[in-house]
Amino acid sequence: MRRRLVLLLLLVCAGWSGCSSEAGGTGSGGAAASSGDASQATTASSSGSGSKNTCVGGVSDGKCDPVAGEDCSCADCTSTGVCLHKCDLQAGVCDPVNDACTCVDCFTFHACSNPERSNCNDTDGKCDPFEGCNCADCAATQPSCAAAIMLCKDGKLDQKCENSEPCGCPDCFGTPTCLSCTIDGICSPAEPCFCADCAVTNYCKDPANCQADGVCDAVIEGCICEDCALIPECTGMMP
């Protein structure tokens, strides 16, 4: 479940000097640049603040390195946008350290918002790092989510993307109908598996990536998966 999410974070980090130098690489079917070592680190950085010091080597060096596993429990990261729920000034770019998931630029970044809501922790009553506007805690507390939520039916989240709701409603973030393809011969990590450039990749054809939870997360799951096989975007396609 985490492998393509890891790659998404790595590629966003690739152009940012605060991330590890391991962040480079290109995506082919969402798997080419991912690594097992990075997966565990990203899982830690996505989990929010905790009591454990996640600084590399347990020592602060003044640089927040989420790819290496540093999160809001490391002193290097406590003043970053993702931990303070602040946004940087670079419009149109979701910076995984200097932008919080509740920033407009990050609304549809998969690590912040996805149809499975795998990054949400709705039991602690607070908007945690890497929770987006489709997470109940952030929807209730973050002003930046309010305008987007007003686009939803009755101005509320119900965790279902209905036909009457536009893609700007957080209930619809990451759903197949709100994902687009770029036909250029390259499967980028942010493209869904039903895209022509992605459907033929080993990642999107791998049944091991299926979640079997009744929700089609097309960035993670291919048309071979039961959750996605019957969506219009996959109907008639060879996985």
C-alpha cells in the first residue's frame, strides 16, 4: 500500500534541497524509483508527531529530512510548514515539508488526500501532519479546508463522492473520475493505473498492490484489482 505513496513523496522531494539526496529517480508504473529502505522511513514521517526522537542518528542537524524518516518529533522539523500547518509562497507546488497537507497546493497530493483515507487518524481529535482536508479532524479545525468543503453536498463531508459533487470537494479527492492522464509515453507516479502509459507497467499489473477494501485507489491499484475492475475508466481495458 505504501510503495507508490513513497515514490510520490520522493519525487516531490527531489527538487527540494531539504530532502535526502536519495530522492531522485523517475517513475515507471509507480515503482521504478521506490526502495524498501525508503518505505519504512516514509511510513514514519507520515505518522505525525510522537514521543520518539526521529532525527537521523538521534541528533538534530538543523535540516528536516522526511525521506530519512524525520517527522514532527524531530527538532529539525518542528518549525516546518507541515508541522505548523502553514503554507509556503511557491504557488502550484506541494512541498512536503514547507506546505501542510491542508494547503491548497497539497489538497490532491496522494500522501495528503486519497480515496482510502489511509493517511487519516480520526480518533485523536487533532489535525495531524500528513492529514488532509478529507480527514475529519482537519475538516473541523483548519480554516483552509472550509472553502473546499462548501463545494460538497450540503457543505459537509460524508466520505462519499457523489455525482453532484465537483472534484474540488474533499470527498472526491483521488477518486478515479477526478484523476487525469497525460499521454506522453511515461507513467508518472501521480498518474492513475488506468492511464494508457501506466496500465502496462509491472506495478499496475501486480495483484499484490490490490487492497480489497471496496475502494478504488487508482494511483495505487490497477485495473486488475477487484476494487477498480468495474470502474468506467477500466472497463474493457487489459490490465
